[in-house]
Amino acid sequence: MTRVRFAPSPTGNLHIGGARTALFNWLYARSKKGKFILRIEDTDKVRSKKEYLDEILVSLKWLGFDWDEIYHQSERFGIYREHAEKLLREGDAYTEKTEGRGEAIIYKVRPQKIKINDLIRGEIEFDSENIKDQVLIKSDGTPTYNFACVVDDATMDITHVIRGDDHISNTPKQILIYQALGFKIPEFAHLPLILGAEGGRLSKRTGATAISDYRKMGYLAQALVNYLLLLSWAPGENREIIDIDEAIKLFDIKDVNKTAAAFNLEKLKWINNQYLKNADTEALTDVIIPLLLEKELIEKDNFDRNYILSIVKLFQARLGTLADFADWADFFFAKDIKIDPQAEKKFLSRDFSREFGLFVQKLEALDEFNITAIEEAFRSLIKELSMESKTLIHPIRVALTGKTVGPGLFEVIYYLGKERTKERLLQRVRRS
RNA sequence: GUCCCCAUCGUCUAGCCUGGUCUAGGACAAGAGCUUUUCAAGCUCUCGACACCGGUUCAAAUCCGGUUGGGGACACCA
């Protein structure tokens, strides 16, 4: 039975890199019909925080990575000590006393070559002469990362250790301990790192890194997972949009790339748009409503869901993120619209009192207020005024929406309704 | 400094294992145009890469070696 694990440390939020490691472990487990185990590496009592743990679990669930078992290292200190004492008895480790502190247990590294056969990279060889003796149990009684990791992976029957590239140099140290303890050595697969846009380490400066931040920014979990997947694996046949169930079928750890990949927000946004435009509009409306409430564009228990649904439909194909909706469609909900100063300057610096006034009259005269009728009214007006349609369309759009971009004008007018359209246009009419 | 990993368009990648079908394919971004109602949607087109040097071979993006470049690790952090 394949057993893999994701072992986050609750000393910070779940970030892009961690999510990617979790993704490949989870994907591997599901593709092999094995188990995905979550292990919380909370041996650092000072830096580990409950709120980080909660955030990590919520983010993993949001991404859809359900786990089969969960363990906390802080509950297993006895197990680590037992194993360390075994090494002590067998002469593979020694103790060292530091002033003012307790006694540390240290593993004695003996000369040898260490080979690992990485599932992604092939054979990697190390010489133990480059490895110092390893502290197993610190003088405060807590285990070190490399030791707890080995004891846990072995006792939890982990068959495949899939983790970031940055752990390659930990691997020989850990193999030494596996051997000393007589444990079976698991398979290793080291994933390439994700770099920031400028090639360096992924940091706050190169964009938000916490998964919860992407959620807040309006990215869909499926889109984020899809993007992360593409960062070092390709489904083939030039496909980019792939749902997780299909990825489970096609995934093979051997196909994972060796090269570090730069994180690119533009592409993430594009993928997010692909998911957004294909999303079920009803479901999309339900996730958008809370965002509108938050922005106070609608009031709790006092909004027309069907109306919101029709507006969502209007914007769905062009949204980059969910947050874009509130920014782009605000004029459908706000009482006082914000006019973009640039737009005002460009399209409303001249007086359109006459044109707007006449257009309002045309709209008033309509028997039926629908998109076709509105367009016909507009077309007849520009004909009478011998104007080009765009010279009037843009000013009207800015007066109604405050923006230079948006859905088709006649749809905007229709969904805005006759009253609000009139009101916003007449605000621009100077009485003489 | 020592050890380790990596190297195809600006970015993500396909191809590499099993050399010829590669004047290297796709996507994002960028640029141009169309959509005579905008673009932040759609469509069309353009720009753009096998890091370098040597070797093996009839033939190398593909195999081998080196150089250069990038990244990572060297804690009683995880």
C-alpha cells in the first residue's frame, strides 16, 4: 500500500510552495489508491502556533486535499527518545552536555558513500565526509527535524517521500539514520522549487504567498490547483486546463520536471478566468453574494438574487478573479457611482445635455423596455443627430457606469433599468 | 568556501529516456489587426528559445565531457 505524507510546520501559513508539495503527495496517493497522511511538525514549541495550524488545515481542505490520517509530532516525543536511546545503546550515538542545558543525543556519522535513487532525478551520490555528526535529540529534550522525520516516516510506514528540492541535502543525513535504526528506506522524489517572478525565492515581495490570500483575492481553488499542477507537470497533448480527477488518471511522478519554475500571476489569472467563465452561473452567484455584502453593495436579506444572477452572467466571461466582479459591476448596485476621473476627462469634458436629454425622451417613449428596443432607440437618435454611434456611446457609458470598459451598453441600460438610466443621464444635463 | 541540483521563446511547457518525422509545437505575456459599442471577453496574425565549447555519430535539442549561468543545502529551525 502506497503511503505518502505532507508534513507542514505550523510556524506560518500554508504558502504556494507547501500547497504544491501537498498537491503532488495527494495526487500520488490518489493515483496509486494509497493513503495521504498529514503530519504536523510542531516540535518547535516557541514558533508553532494554533492559528497557523488552523489556517493550514482550512487551506488544505479548501484546495480539496483530504487526508486519511493525521499526526502531531508534539504528541510523539516519547517515541523519538526511545529510538534515540536505542542508537545510544548500540553505540551509534553519543551524548553531549552543554552548560546550563540538558544532554543532547548526537548521531555519529561514519565514513561511507550514500546513494539515493530519486524518482524524479535519478541517482544522486553523497559522501558522508561532508556530513557532520547529527543532533538527534536537542538538549531541551525535543527531537531535531531530521530525526523526527525519519522515525515518523518509518513508523508511519511511509513508502514514498515526496518533498521539495531544498530537502535533497537532508536526504543522505536521513538515510544514515534509517540504516542505523534498521528501518526500510522509502522511495524519494524531490520536486523542483517554485521561484518568484524574478527568479529568486518566492517571497511576499514577489506577490502574496499564503493560500488564504489567493482565496481572498478571488481565485478559485480548482484554478489554483490547476496552475500549480502545470508548474512542473504537463498532461500532454498541449492541454492546460485539466480537472483534478483527470489529472489523477494521467499523473505519473516520473513525468514531473526537474527544473525550478517561476510563479506567474498573469497565467494564474488566465486559468482562473477559464474556470470562472465555465463555472455554473448559479453557483458563481452564490459565492459572489457574500463579496457584495462585504463591500456593502447589497444589504443582507434585502437583495434580488435573480437580478444579481443576471449581472453575473453579464460579466462572467471576462472576470479574472471573483474580486473583479465587485470592482467592475459596482455601478449596478451602488446608489452613487464613482466616476473614473480619466474617463470623465476623456468622454464627458464636453457638454452632452442635448444628446442625453433626447435619449432620455426616446427611452421614455418606449412601449417595451428591452435590449433590442433600447438599441433601436439609440440608433434612431444618432441618425437624427447625424452622429457616429461611438461618439455618443462612450459618454453614455461613462455617465451610467463611471467606467470606459464594461459589457455592451444596451445590456447595461437594460439591467440598470429605465429609472436609474434616466436619473444618471439627467444628472449630466444642464438646464438652460 | 564545501556539497548537491538544474539548464528549450520574457514566463510555463511539449519534444530528450528509445538520436533522423524539429527550418523545435502549445499556452501566458507582448505587438498588430478584426469584432465599426468600449475591453478586461472572442477571433486572426506577428515577435520570440534548444546557454556555450568540445566529443560520439552518416545524423544531436535529444547521448557523453567540460565551461558558464541559475537555484538549493550546509543550525541543539523545520
